Amino acid sequence: MTFTVQVTSSGPTPTGIVEFLDGASKLGLDKSNGVVTFTTSKLAVGTHSITAESLGDAAHAKSTSPVLDQVVQ
């Protein structure tokens, strides 16, 4: 399963780390250059509450995406 997020700002392009979560469980992380793609095979059958959390950088505060309810069949 692949998730892609775009981290935006009215100022410079956000950099730093984006962490992907299933509820409170950490799935993985990657460095941002404005767009981050994350692939995982760790999701079991069922519904998962996926969020992406930008941990911020020198010019941007930490922020979290809305929840995506992802169904795995």
C-alpha cells in the first residue's frame, strides 16, 4: 500500500521528517521535500486510521494531516 502526502506552506518548501501513523502506531518516516511517498506492507486486513505528521523544520511548525480511513481487504 502506498501513501503520498504533499506538505505545503505559503513560504519556503517544507523540509524535515514526515511520520506516517496508523492510529498511535508508527508505520515509518521519510524526509520531506514538499512531497513524500511511503510504501508499507504492514497493514493487516481491516480499517486503519492513517495520518501523516510533519515534524516541522526551522521555518515550519509541526502539523498533522486529517485522518484517512484506509480499508485493507
